[in-house]
Amino acid sequence: MADGIKLIISGPSGAGKGTVIARLIERLEALSEAYYLSISMTTRYMREGETDGVSYYFTDKAKFEALLAQKGLLEHNVYNGEYYGTPAAPAEEAFAAGKIVLFDIDINGGRQIRERYPDAVTCFLIPPAFSQLEKRLRGRGTESEDKIRHRIDIARGEYAAAADYDYVIVNDTIDDAVEEILAVVMAERCRMCRRKPLLSI
Ligand code: 5GP
């Protein structure tokens, strides 16, 4: 079986996670790596440019709660008043196939996945300076001032809570951030716990 990795990428809203993950996927494809990007389910509204089933599975509260009750989610969280969760079945299938499984989820979700799978690797993505977050969030122009302020407050809490993450990835340029994540993948593959079978001679 290939050496699959459960890779959690968290970071405050506005850190550029979406862009970094999109470029990471291009690189993984170029490297012929088997990967799966977990598509989350959410009750939040669909932003312009998003597609149902690609960006997220957009759903309503009742359906989300029904899936949760059936234990169909690996983790879930309420963020900015909306539900977000990771569908269990496709992720479990990708683990079994030994793929690199990418999770773009918040710190709460990252913690829940790590409790469930202690071998999961956690990366916290940040911009070079905190002040850039606010600038990027306003630049999107898609949300009310209240929601933006709330996202910034959440980001402060996330910075404080990120200390138990394994790696900090700085999104100075997208390419540099992607190279740092690829370096993490390579280092994790070399860990004793993953390579121990090679020592039984
Ligand atoms: P956004 O509304 O900007 O797309 O996402 C808001 C936050 O929710 C981001 O930090 C994102 O990583 C997180 N998020 C997205 N999907 C999930 C999920 O399935 N579970 C959890 N816990 N967080 C998620």
C-alpha cells in the first residue's frame, strides 16, 4: 500500500488557503501523486464563483443534522453561525487507497480529525503579517462588515489556538507556501513510524 498521509490545512479566513491548495493540487498532479481533496459540507450560502459539489456540498440545516445523526461526518463545526463538516465515506475510501488526503478545515475540525487519527499531520497557513488578513477579507467584497469583523475575531482566536499544530506555513508567495507543504509531505513520509516496516530485516 502507498504511504498515504492525512494532511490537514487550517488557517484563518483570508490566509489564501483556497489558492494555495489549488496550486498544491496542480503540483501533486504534476508529480503523479495520488491525492484526494476532501469536499466539505456546509450550510453557508454559495459565494459567487463557487460550484456545488466542487467548492463544497451546499446543504440545509436539516440535511446536515440528519447526516451528523447517522455518523456520516468525520468532524464538524459551527463557524460564523453556519455548519461545516467532513463527509466520512469518501475520506475513508481515500485513506484505504493510500492517498494523500487533504482537508481544508478549521482548527476545531483539525483537532477532531487528529483525535480520531493520531497520525494526521496538521499545517497552519498564515500570511506574513496579521494585518494582511483584514485587507484580503475586505478585498473579497462579498460579506457584510459584521461578518468580516467576526471572521477577524475568529482569526485572533485561531492564532492563539494553533500552538498544537505540527507546522506553520507562511503564505508569502503561493509557490513558496506550496513548496513548504510539499516538504512537509516528504518529511512525514520519512518518519520512523511510517518506515518502521522497512527496518524489519
Ligand atoms: P469559508 O466560509 O471561508 O469557506 O470557510 C470558513 C472556515 O471553515 C475556513 O476556516 C475553512 O477551513 C473551514 N471549513 C471548511 N470546511 C470545513 C469542514 O468540513 N470542517 C471544519 N471544521 N471546518 C471547515
